[in-house]
Amino acid sequence: MWDYSEKVKEHFFQPRNAGTLDDANGVGDVGSISCGDALRLMIKVDPATDTILDARFQTFGCGSAIASSSALTEIVKGKTLDEALKVTNQDIADYLDGLPPEKMHCSVMGREALQAAVANYRGEEWSDDHEEGQLICKCFAVDAVMIEETIRANNLSTVQEVTNYTKAGGGCSSCHEGIEEILVKVLAERGESFKPGALPEAAPSGMTNLQRIKKIEAVLESIRPQLKRDGGDIELLDVDGKTIYVAMTGACAGCQMEALTLQGIQQKLMEELKEFIKIVPTKAGALSRASCQP
Amino acid sequence: MEGIYFDNNATTRVDEKVVEAMLPYFTEQFGNPSSMHSFGNKVGLAIKKARMQVQELLGAEHDSEIIFTSCGTESDSTAILSALRAQPERKEVITTVVEHPAVLTLCAWLEKEGYKVHYLKVDGKGRVDMDEYKKLLTDQTAIVSVMWANNETGTFFPVVQMAELAHAAGAMFHTDAVQAVGKVPIDLKSTKIDMLSLSGHKLHAPKGVGVLYLKRGTRFRPLLRGGHQERGRRAGTENTASIVGLGQAAEMAMEAMAFENSEVKRLRDKLEAGILAKVPRAFVTGNPDDRLPNTCNIAFEFIEGEAILLLLNKFGIAASSGSACTSGSLEPSHVMRAMGIPYTAAHGTVRFSLSRYNTEAEVDRVIAVVPEIIAQLRKLSPYWDGDGPKADAFAPTYA
């Protein structure tokens, strides 16, 4: 059973503004019967002030679809059209004290119905840019389309990378197979095959560990004069896969700008190494602990 | 728990006599049946008794044909994977599009592993085409896996006849009978069925125990390897209390078989007729003439199933739905889609599944409540207008 908030239940059991609005001058019909959600939003707009005087809905859908429709009508009543168009699906979900990730599309449908109804009132054509894929990662609500586009845009090739970019797969791990399937498909498009064992650690430049460490040292060396000018320094402690442990010393240690400085160094390292790395500030003595933990 | 439970195809309440039979096996009779002392020996005897009780319910020829497992899904996986491993020269599987995910998800994975899986289509009443089936059976078919009765509609499949055809082609035959066992008489010794899965919690035994029936002489490869339990065919220390419970439940199911097919069926029919008489634009899915005596699946057009369930739940009535929204997927039930039920109806299917614990008063109450709920939701539906569907069809974008 879905874990609906009290607010969702309340708006489902006692929907506000349900039914038809006979003197509506803007109507938006959205949804997909194959997905089991369809919504007609009717609004009555005062032409003098561009204000939504009344709003009603009819919805074919589940509990959260009906609750989202009810919430939507409550939110937009009294708003001007421009104000109403600023309502996001997150606003609808927030109004209901949240929706389960699988049900966020119900709030998206609400926002789209609103856009469609306003366009209908203004005599404009409305076409949705709606593209929603199958929900892959339920922990972070990431769908297949999002994952596919991210893989393409960033040339990703491992599940770990997909997790780093989209969060998908970073929770319970149950969607790793699903992410792999998408990787297989997209990699095939660019003529590559998916290697399940491929570790993101493998340096894309094909450098050996020693070469990599020397490169990192060189980058730090090039930054050192700037740090020394401010009375500080940086020391490379260890490299563990994608994690680079450093110690900030001298005036750099505890400096308020430390985080910003490290971010800059991390960026520079990524550019030089042509791979994603994470820079972790560590105290010099803590090194053995940091690198030996399994 | 107060309320009307009409979701017995999902799971059933454990009979009190079953609980009573089980209790000693948690405390006094805690021994490991493999042990060489009387603590273990007594438990071993109790398992032997349970095995014979299940043998009786299934009409199996030998008690050694009964292998205790952890659930229906484990039995299904064991059966299908065993058939493929035991016959490496055969690379094909035949099943139906309306199987339970326990079989379908496994088959989808087998396809990725390089096996060929044929899915038999069904007609509007959920029936397979036997001519299509005969054409697909070849010397490449390792196993045919077809459910005895569909979990959503209750529709029966001609598994006895299909098993004979499979044997004629040299293939093994498995049936997922979790919905059928205990509700309809089964006599495996007179059939060519090689393997059958059953699940304890569908027949008033606890969750976490199932059975794989394996006809004597069938080539077999275990799924779990380890100790010698279940003659090495399913390693792992026996779930003794649950196995004893399943034995007791099997014996009680034998006794209640006639009741299931007379009284439970009468209540089901009354419920169905009562709802259909009062709700327009509603119809029964599956094959009304050949189905489980306890199951009734009704499609309510132009409204959505999860919304129906939430309102039913408010009245203390438990049922289930084939709508997309109850599962979190974007598609309605694969069973409804396979039967060609249109989307406007498929999303609004509700399954009522009864048991011998339901009463006439409960049926009357549900008949009284359902029409109100349906009318309330149709008032909200953009597809509905007054007493019937809208004359000008509602056609939303990206439909």
C-alpha cells in the first residue's frame, strides 16, 4: 500500500473543486489513458485582471492523481495567469506534504494541465515537452529517459558513473540491472559493448598508477607557489582509485577559504587527468587509517 | 483485524488449527530432523506426515515426489532452471503471456542468457490457442510452464492436456498451481505433469513455505546445493514448523474442497451478480464458465482501480486491482492487456477473491457499498457524464 501523506488522503477523500465549470473560458486536457491518468482542468479567468476566479477538475486516475488535481485547483484560484504559470509540480507535491516517487508524475500532469488551460484561454497552441520514461531508480526517482540522456551527454560507461551523475542506483542497488540494460543499449549506439567488470578507476588516458601519481604531483607543484604566497602548502598523502588524499598545511590548514581552494585544485586535477576524481583533505597522521579501511 | 477480506488470491489467513499444529515445533519439538537423536527424530516423523498430507492433496503417487521449498517462486525457479540444466541440448521454453511474474521475470532473464522463450497469446477470455501451442512444441523445447489457474481472473488452463502434448514432443511440463491447489481437485498420478508449484500461504498455511512436486523419474538439477535435506534436491535445514503447518492445511483443504466448490462459489456468484446488476458499464474479465470458484474480476469502465481500492478500504473492504497505479508501473496489468481489455477498463479492474472464511453478510455488505463508490468516482471522471460515458470523447494530449 502506498505511503500517502494525510494531506493526500484528505484531498482524495474530499476533493476540492471537483466537477465541471460551465462558464470556463480556459480548458486543459492532459494525460495518457494508457498510463491510467487523465485530467481536464477548467478555469474561469477575469479578462480585465487576468485573474483565475474559479477552477474545477475532472480526473481519471489513482488517489494521488485526484489529490494532485484538487491541490492544483486550490493553489491557482485567485492567482493571475502569470503567477499561476510559475507553479511547479514540486509546488503541487509540497502542497500535499509530498508524494511517493512513483507518483510524482501525477503532480507533473497537474502542472501541464495548467499550462494547457492557460494556453487555451489565450488562444495559443500548447504542446507538451513531456517525456517520461519508466521509473528506474525508486530511491531517487530517476527515470529511464533521464538516465539515457545523461549517459549520452557525458559518454558514461559504468553504473558507478551513472550514479555519480544522476544519483540513480545510489540507494538500495535494486536498479543496477536496469541501469546496465540502458548502458548496453546506449553503448551499442556508439559501437561499444558494455563491460560489467569495467572499473571506473581505470584511467581513461591509459596511464599507469605511477604516471598518474606523477601527474598529480605535477599539478600540485604548479599550484604550490600560489599557496606559498599566502603562507600555506599542500601535501599529497595517498591516491586510492578516484580518491586523492591531501593535507593542507601552514596557513591553508583551517583557512576559511580551504574548501574553495580544494575545489579549485580538484577541478584542475580533473582537467589534467581527464577523469573524475574526488579530493579529500586529511590530516597527515590520519593517512594510514584512511587508506587501510576496507 | 476488523474488516472484510476479499483478497484471498493475494494471501490467506492461517487457520487456527494450523497454528495449533505448528506451535510445538517452535518450542518442545525444536530438533533438527537430520540429527541422530530423538529430538531430531520426532521432527523428522512430523515432516514425513506433512509430506504425506500434501501427497494426498495433490494425488501424487509417491510421497518422495513432494519437495518442500520456501515459496511458490522458489518452486517455479527450481523447476524451470532444472529442466534447462538437465537437458542442455534443448534451448527453448514455452509459457504464456499471462503467467505470474515468478515465471515471466525468470523467462525474461533466460532470454538474456540466450534461451528462446515462446509466449502463448490468449484470447479475450484469457484462453490459449492449442493449435499455436502444438506448432511451437519441437525437439528444442526443454520445458513448458503454464499456470493451472490465472491469479487475476481465475481462468483455468488445460494443463492436463497440454502436459500430454509436451510429453509427446519429449519436453517436460511444469505448472504453477499456487492459485488452484486446495480450490480444485488435483490428481497428479493420472497426468503427465512432471512438476507443479504450490505455495502454503494461498491455502491457509503460513508464508515462507512451498512445495515443488517432482514426478518420479523426472531428470532434475537442484537450485540450492548443500546438505542432504529433501534427498539433496533442496538443501537447507527444513522450515519444520511451517512444513507441519502446510501438511495440516493440506489435510483441511481436502476436507473443504466440496465446500469451496459449492458454498464459496455460490457466494462469489452472488457477489458478482449483485454488483453487475447495480453498476452499469462493468463486466467480468477472464472466462466466467471455466475458472476458480472463489475468484471474480470485474472491470469498472472509466475509473481507475487504485482509487476504487482506497475507497473500498475506507469501508474496511480489502480487494486488489490490475491498475498501473497499484504496482508503480506505468502499464496496467499484463493479463488485462493480453486479453485485449481497453485501457479505459483495464485500469479499473478489481479482483475480489473469497475464501471459506467469508460470510453471506460480508457479500451483502460489499454489494451495497460498491455501487456508491463507483458512482462517486465516475462523477470525478472526465470520461463520464451523468449516467453513461461522455458523448464527445475526451481525448487528452499524449494519449
